[in-house]
Amino acid sequence: MTLSELIKRLERAEKVERIFDGEIGALLGWRRQVDYIKNDANGEPTKRVFWIVPSSDDPGTVPFFTSSLDAAVDLMKAIAPADVWGVSMADGTGTAIIGSGPYCHAPTPAMALCIAALKAKLMREGDK
């Protein structure tokens, strides 16, 4: 999935879903791994999905970017560490802006900040 496709998905979202965190994480270098482990009860393989931390081979938990403001701020700082930013919540809608970028709206302030950060990344690096 390209960066612009992910931004569009987040902008259309009506609620936070954990799958979005994985999609953001994948863009940041998190790797999804699937293992099949034999189930002792019936011998059938059981699917086990986990994530590998960027720049290592250690398993980890992808941050809750779209629901945790702390995780969204970490994302923003990784993408635009020197930019001024703001986030708010009014009438059930989160709004965020980074630098001179556009105001971004989403179901949560964290998700709005993620969208703003991803748009900043798109402006700086292009659609990868």
C-alpha cells in the first residue's frame, strides 16, 4: 500500500481500527510475520501472527498510533521533529496540523495527528 492510499483510508475511516496501526507500522519498517504452530490437541496447525520491530529481529507490539496520543506524537516526532504542531477535539472530531500542512480531521485526535504526520511525510519524501 502506498502512503497516499493509506492517507485516503484513514481519512475515510469512521472509527479507529487496529489494522490501521499495522498499516502505519508497516510503512515505518515493522514487519508482519506469520507462523503456523502444530496444535497438540488435534494436530492441526494454528496460525500465529506477530510483528518484528524495525531494525531488529525481535518481536514486538506495533504502537497504537491511531488511538494513543502518545504514540501519535512519537510518530509525528519521527517524521517532523522540528515542526510546530497542534491537535484538538471538538464535537466528536479530532483535528491536527503539522507545520504549514493542512488541517486533518478524524474520529480521534491521535488519528488526525497520524494523518497530518503521514501527509508531512508524503510532502517531504513523495509517495513510496
